[in-house]
Amino acid sequence: MTSRKIEQPLAPGLHFIGPKKHPKWVEPPYRTRQFEGDRRRYNHLLHGIDPDVHTLPKAEKRKREAFDDGDDESTQGGHDRPPFKKIHKTRSYHIKRRADCSSLSRGKKHHSYDKDYRFYLKGGDVYFVIDNTIFCVHKKKLITSGGYLADVLDTNLLFHEETIRDRPVLHLDTLGITVRQFRFFLSFIYGTIIILRTLPSGKPLLYFEAALEVLVASVKLDHQSGREAALEGLETLFPSKGKPVPFKPTIAGCRSNDEERLFYRTFPLQALPVLEECCVPAMLPMAYYHVALLPHEDIVNGVHTIDGKLLKLGANYIDVILKAQKTLKSIRNKVLFKWLYDLVEGDKKLGPRKATLKCANQNMRGNIPCFPFLVRMLELSNANGYTQGTNCLEGFHDKAKEIIGEHLCYICLEYVLEQANLCLEESWERLPRCFGLPPWEKLQKWQQTFAEGFAGNYT
């Protein structure tokens, strides 16, 4: 019976196995500093690197640094000099040394302006100053985008008295543009923001703040594409064609229901003066209309935003809106629901079962015929004040149409929906006159004239 030799396990660390001395690493049970040198040596050997040759440059560098600091033990600090005291270079020593080096290499500040946190770009070759805030951007980017700045930079029309690093500094304070507006404008030029995009559900997503700021900046800087993009986004909130938009937009940045409710209280107060200032007449009726839907206190006293800023319209706006509220209530009662009054109380009244001439004359849901259902519908609407509001542009939503369809025969339902749409169109047609504005066609013609002026078509 032969005895089998039991191999003893290797100790932690670096070992060379076999006649060819293959390196082998045995991991210690826990990491300690005494194994770090062997661990680095094993990694070099594993990748075919001679560890002795690899460490020579670093050793020579440390020796040169020690010599420069007078800390070289072999030279004793130079010829015939007394030996220097050994300096133990702690962490604080190196921090102080880096701080001293950086203070020596730090160059002189080229200007006294505050750099913009977003658009002080590396490689920029033109500067813009607004209210002591300086922007550094690329001239080529502005020239290719067109507009006033492209004309100034491409043809050197603007005389500049100030330069930084031999690059022109243009002051835009005289144009009346703010830092916030110019920052949003540059974000649009560089493509870092999207004012309007379509969600997978088909609903539009609107960046409202960007749309307003880009609109103002584009008008002041005569930038056509910026103006068109802003108006395309605002069209989802302020339709200019005298017809409702298919989808209500989702507002970017509203993270909670409270923020969304606050937005719908503040956005018309922000937009109305801007649309009038920027010559967008076709959107003014809807801007006035959204303000008229606000409570009386918000119209008169204004609304505070999240950051505490008070949004309040001028007295001339408030007078027009308060007078228009009475007209809007009359339109909702006498125009928007005219079809219902005609079928129940007007000349088209039939009864006691039939609501229209071709009615199927059958009991619907709840065992009620068509005409008694319309009578009950009118009574409940008047009792609840549903026909007395200022929202004269809100017809039947999908849920209401579904309920009405369950209580009317298909002939009466088709007639009711047709008449309701005609009354809604009439309400839209009368909307501009409520605020003392011309009809939709004239407003659209004015806006088209302004658009042609921005495009340079004066014929």
C-alpha cells in the first residue's frame, strides 16, 4: 500500500511555480497593505510587463522631485552643503503645493462680467453682454440661423468698442432683450430645447415658457424660424383659425396636479401682453377668452406664481375682460344651447314623445322617450347653472355624447349632434366681437401680413 503525498497549500502572496517559474497569486484572506506591492508585481507579470523596468521611470521621477526639493539623501542637497532635514510629505503638503502652483499659473481675468451658466461655450468666438451677463457662443452657428445677428456678424454692420481676446463684444441691452429671453433663444438655436413635439398617444407636448421667451426674442432679433416655431407651439393653446384644436396639449414641467392648476391660472396672464406686443392678432381672441374664464379675484388682483412673482394685467385689459364676461354668458345660454331651447320650448317643439319629425318614437334607457329626456336635460342644466357660465366654446365632450346617445334614438341623436356643432361654430364666430376685435378673417389677414414682413416678402 503506497502513501499519497499531501500537498501543502501555498501561503498568501506571489509565488513562482515550476521550472519555468510561472507567476501565481494566492489571494490573502483580507486585504492588507503588505501585499499591495506583490499584487502590482503579479499584474505586471500577467500582462507580460517586466515590473523592474516598469518602475524605473517612476523611481527616477521621485528622485528628481526629491532633488528639486533639496530632499535627496544621496547628494545631501548639493556640493558642500549641510544635509537637509528629511521632509515627510503629508497630504496637506501636496495640497498646499498644488494651490501655490495654480496661483502662479492662473492668468489675468479678461473681463469683469458674470459668465452665463449655460452659454459661455468653449471655442466661442463672439461675445454678447446683457445686464452684466456675458455669453460666449459660436459665430458660425448664429450666421447660419439667420436674422438680425447673422446680418450683424456676417457683414460687420455693428461697431463694437470693446473686445476680449481680440474677439468682438456686442451689447444687446439697447434691443430690450433680457438675459432669460436670450438664453432661451440660444437654446433654440443650438437645439437643446424642443418647443413642441407629439407624444406616442398623439397629444402635443408644449414647452410653454420656452415658446413665450423664444417668441419675444425672435421678434426683437428678427429671427423668422424662431418666431414660427414659437407660434406653432402656442397654436395648441390659442387657436387662430376660429376652430377648436383636436387635442388639449400636455404642458411640460407640470409635475403635480397643483402645478397644473396653477399653470392654467397663470398662462393667459403671461401670454396676453406678449401676443399683443409681438403682433400676433389672430391669437388675441383666445388669449382674452382664457383670461375671462378665470375667477373675478384672479382677473382683478392677479395671481402669484410658484416663485412669488405677481402676474397682473393692466387696467385697460381688465375693463375689456369684465365687460366681455357678460357677453360670453349670453352666448353660452342663447347661442351654444339654442338647439336645446328650440326643441323643448321653441318653434321646433313637438312632444309629448317625439323630439324630431322623424323620431323613432320608442322608449330608450330608463323607459323614457326622446322628448321627455330633453325636457329633463334642460331642467337639470338650468338648475345646476350649466348653461350660465362664460365657457361658451365648450360643447359636448365624449362622455356626454355617450350618455345622450343612450337616451335618444339614432335619428334624434344625429340631429342633436348636428345642431349642437352648428351652434358651437356660431359661438366661435362671435368670440372676437366680445373683446372689441375684428372678425377672424381680418385678424388672420393681419397676422399673415406680419409673417410676410418677417420673411422679407413686402410685395
